Amino acid sequence: MTKYEAIFRRKSIRRYREAEVDEKILEEIRGFGKDALGDRPDIAVRWKIYRASDRSVRGLFQVKAPYYAALYSEICEDCYIHAGCLMQQLVLHLHTLGIGSCYQGGARLKDSREEGMELMMILAFGWPAEPLERRRADFKRAELKKLVKANGPLGRAQRKLLEPARLAPSALNQQPWRFVVTENRIHLFVRRPGIVGYERQLNKNMFNAGIVLSHMLIAAEEHWIDLEYQKLDSIMEKAIQNHLYAGSLVFTGTVGKA
């Protein structure tokens, strides 16, 4: 199975077997990201793995799992988008190995200090004690027409990217993103948070935007679609109602219309 195929099958796993994950896989997680799509070598990140026996992870709605992967990053522009993009690719990679996972947005660490970095997200993972996959029909997601604003009919290339994006996971399945599609660009926006807890919620929404971005980059690679992720100055000051700009996918090759 490929990461692209995993997009259409993966689900969050909340029950795990008490079984060891091979140390080679754990080492792979600790070094994950060097060859990931959308990786930003200029943004320093660090992975740490905690075992349940460490009793280091706690918090609301915590899933009991044998392992937890914590992703740290230096704080800079786009660090949350970058973190979301990396972690979702790890999630899909683990799925291809038969390993389940579940985002722990409400969890915290007993000691989350990491010099020069901040904790981005915690991921529970391990061998599943429930079905690892679901059918395409079991995804509970908004229809594409509710997420996309376009000047005309979507072309083949746009649809090949937007359907995987539609299936992306998000906190509480809120899907806090919207897409504005033009002839050779897909602009990504995230929901503008309310005043209370603005910064914390914005960071979560940008992390979710990174998850969506990973799905589109994986789909582009699968279908041999040439594109680049950019922040466009011409769009920075624009907005759609109650949403903020998160970036654009710019097609650099021919875009199919049919």
C-alpha cells in the first residue's frame, strides 16, 4: 500500500494491543521528514517518542496507546503548517506498515521543554486492536462543493487534488479550511478563530492546513502533477469571509480541463 492509497482508507485508532513496535521503525520516526514532501530544511524540527510506561503524556480525551510521538519545532512563520504536513505523512506511512495512530490535540507532556523549540502535536500510535481501515463511504466529510469556490467547472487536475484534501482529518472533524480555485492555482484558507483563545486556535487551524497540504502534495506526486506550494503576496491581503490565507498550490505544468 502507498501513502496515497492510505488517504482513502486510514482512520483514527483508539484501541491498541500491548505489542512492541520494532526499534528500526521507532528510529525511522525519530528521523522522519528528511525526504518528506513539503519539507522545509530551514525549519528545525525534532521528534521524541514516549512509551505509555513513561507516564509522560496526559490530558483531555487522551487515547491510551503504547507509544506517543511528539513533534517539536522552532517557532517561525509557517511552522504549524510545516508540522502538520510532516506529521500527516508520518501517519500515512505508519498506516502502510499496519500501525494505527490518533492525533492527541488535547494532550500535554509532563515536561514539554525542548531548547529553542515548542511542542506542535502529540500522536498516539501502535499495533491496532480494532480494524485499521474503513470504507470510502464511511468518511464523514463535507461535500466538495461546500469547501470549494471556483470561477468555473473544476478540471481533472484540481479534482485529483481536492478529493484527497476533502478526506483529510481535522480536530473534531471540523474541516476548518476552504479552497478558492482559479485556472492554475488552488488557494488554501483556514477559519478565522474567535477572540477567545485566538492564537491557540489559529495554530491548530494552521496545523490542520498542513495536513490538507500533505494530502494534496501526495496526490500531485501520485498523478505526476507539477506544482509548487507558495505564499503569494497578491493573495496575502485578500480573504474570504471569516477565513485567513494559508498558502497556494501553483500548477507549473499543463492543467487538464476535462
